[in-house]
Amino acid sequence: MDRIMEDRSTDYRHEQKYFITLTQATELTSRLSRVLPFDRYSLDGGRYLISSVYFDTLDDRSLEGTEAGLLKRKKYRIRAYNHDDSFISLEKKTKRGPLGKKESVRIDRRIYDDIMYKRGESLLGLDSPLAHEFYHVMNVEGYRPRTVVEYVRRAFVSDISNVRITLDMNIKGSGSGLDMFLDSGSLVYTVPPCWVVMEVKYDHFLPDHIKALLPDASVMQSSCSKYVYGRTFI
């Protein structure tokens, strides 16, 4: 695979997460769709399905770091859209307080299966520092698949300050099974379906005309870690 398939941005972005109701999400979708386009993954109606396999050590280093709210922490996952294995990405999320960044590299189904069921040696064939790093954490630090997380997303984007607003609903996790392509039938709700997770991400500032469209300050801000919910609410 080409190096151009990798994204290793060094810039941290502002990340804010909130719980909102289904009614608020419906009203917000109506407002945002008048001024912002959906993102490139969207299907009809702007929705699409996200499936992720999250990895952690046997002593749950990522889980405990997230629950403790550590200033610096990281998570590794593999992600696909709409149960389609033609586009799979290996991703690393790094948090530094309220700021976050994502690095990713595209992999194929053969590499995915190698990671899930073997030692991931095919990662070493990629011209990707992230792929080599993940091979190391698998085989030296003991990172292994720990849960599947799946949800429906609507995402709106703006070129101004690289704004991205996502609405995630029907959030589920794996009661059993760790393969996102084979075990979706075993998923159960980890967040009550009456709640939606809204994420607001931007580079330097949130434009006033977009901020004015968002729910007021009464909405509940939260860390809203779907990985934590997938591990602790099943």
C-alpha cells in the first residue's frame, strides 16, 4: 500500500463531547443541514454505520487511563464503514487534555484477519510508521482485540477551521465476539437509544455562525468514551 494512504497529522484539535436527546438531535440536523454538507462517508439521508474493534492490554491500560481521565492517553482501533471490508483503517487516537488527534493507515481484509487471528506480521510490509508501531504494541505490550463498538452516525463538515460535527446514535458493543465483520449480531446497546452523542471538533476556533446552531449550554458535556461503554456496560 502507498504511503499516501496514511494520515499522521501532528496537529491536535479541540474535541468536545455532549449527550443530547433524540429530539435535540433531530432539530440540530435540520439546522445544520441548511448550512453544512454531510461528510464523504454519508449515504442517503446523511447516515452511515461505523464499526470499530478496540484494542487494549491484558491489564486494560487504555481503559483505565480513559476512566481516570489521564492528561495523556492513547487508544488503538480498526474501523470500517457499513460492514464493507473494501475500506478498513487502522487508527491511533491520542488525547492531551481537551485536545485530540487521529493517525490512520489503510489496511486490507488480509491484514485485518492477520491482526485479529495471528501476530500481525503483514503490518511490517506497509510503508507506515503507525503500522510498525502497532505491530510492536501487539507483540511487545500485548495489545489484543477487546470489544466491538458500532453505531449510526451523521456528520457535518466545514472548511472553516476544519470543523466537524457528528451525531452518533444506536451505540452498541459486543456482548460476545470480537470480529466486527462476523459478530455484529451479538451487539447490545451500551448507551440508551434515547440518547445521542454529539461531538464538536475544530482546529483553532469554532465559527460563531456554527456555534449559534448548536444546543445551548444546558446540554450535558461528557467524555462519552464509546470504548469505555463497550467494556463496562455489558
